[in-house]
Amino acid sequence: MHFQWYPGHMTKAKRMMQENIKLIDLVIELVDARIPLSSRNPDIDDLSQNKARIVLLNKSDLANEKVNDEWKKYFEDKGFFVVKVNSKNGLGIKNVNGIIQDACKEKIERDRKRGILNRPVRAMVVGIPNVGKSTFINTFAGKAATKTGNKPGVTKGKQWIKLNKNVELLDTPGILWPKFEDQIVGLRLALIGSIKDEILNVEELAIELIKFLSSNYKGLLEERYKIEDVEDPVVALHNIAQIRQCKLRGNELDLMKASNLLIEDFRSGKLGRITLELPGES
């Protein structure tokens, strides 16, 4: 499969982030816990130099818990503060406030020494499409959040959300897209839904998923779909279509429907907790 990408979006988002970065103390970066590296934009590291950094392993409930811990250590070893979260149901969100204070401890101490007390930490949330950035902001901010309006030195239209007396969030820095030369990154992004399904060959995507699962999560497909042969991924897809009664007129197998069913089962967690990449692979 060949995945196309659109750098125009990225250029605009990058410019916006460059404008905003000087206004903030902290960058909160959301990644998808199932593909933590593939769902990052490497430019964020360059743009965020000298800023405190937090990585949120979002959708961590859909990823392998043992591998979540490996990824947490991986990012911590690189100097990030890390929290495993699920923005949709709020799992881990209550830990974020404390981590923000830890991440900005030096900045808070510098302010204190200069006689600046109780100045809120200003944070920016970044993340690629479908990683859960908007959901995180809504869950983290909650109904208590109030927009504080434009601040001096902030270009017209930018809004700050006052989360509490300690934290203000810049709303919103815009989408940052990952750039990839490696097609495996494109495949992983397609599997989690970050590339629109309409521009993909869904059957090929399903076959790639079957290959990965039969190698890395042995027995899972057989148990879930009550099929026997997963050695040949094409045969496995046919068997899933047969078992799940994915049929067209004339009793012909509907492989498109079976492919969508398999991919949706993966994305929703019905196949179990699955991580598509390991630290050290990429």
C-alpha cells in the first residue's frame, strides 16, 4: 500500500505553533498509545526546545498494558513526564494537574525567586488527527473552565482557557501532522483511523492487520472469529467473511464488509488490548 500525505496542513500548523510557543511554559503532547512513535510529529521536539514537556499516552486502555509501561519508560528516559490516559472516559486525567506542577517546578521556583507568585502555568496541547486532542481538552477543562479572553502580547483571536488557578491552556494551537517517509508509519496511522478510510484500500489494510496479529498475537483471530487458517491472510479474511455472514447477492463473500468489521473490532478494542509498535523498533 502507498500512503499519500499533505504537507500544506503541516506548514500552516507549524507556523502557528512557532508563533505561539514563546507564549507558553509547557507543551502537552498527545500520542496514541498503540503507536506512540508513529503518532508523533518529530518537528515538535525542535519547536519545543527549552520548554517543559509532557507526553500523554492516550487511548492507553486500547493498548497492551505491559507495552504501555515500556513506552512510559522510553519517554521518561528521554526527559519527558509521561501519563497514561483515556481522554474519553477520564482515566488518568486527574493525575495530569500534578504532573504539570512537577514538569514546571523549575519555572515556578524561578518565578518565586523573582517575586512572581501564583502565576499560572501556560500550556499548549498538540497532537495529530484522531489522537484525541479535542476530547482531552474538553475532559481536562470540564465545565468549570472559563475563557479568560485575550492577554497582552497575544495576537487577536487567541483564547486562553483558565483550567484552575494554576493552569491556563492556549486554545487551540492547530493540528500538527506527522511527516513520514517510511510506509509502515502510514500503515499504522491508517489502522488507528488517522488517515481517512475513503482514500484507503480497506481490504489491503485488513490483510496487513491479519499479518501483524497472526505474528504478534497468536491465537487471537482464531479465538475471536472461530477460524482455523490464519497462515494465509487472504484465506483468513475469506474465512472471517464466511463466519460472520458477510455476503453479497448470489451468496458471494463481501470482503469489503469483512475488512471493515475486522478493522473496527481492532479500533474499538473488541480484539483486546493491542499495540502495533514496540520501543526500539522504529
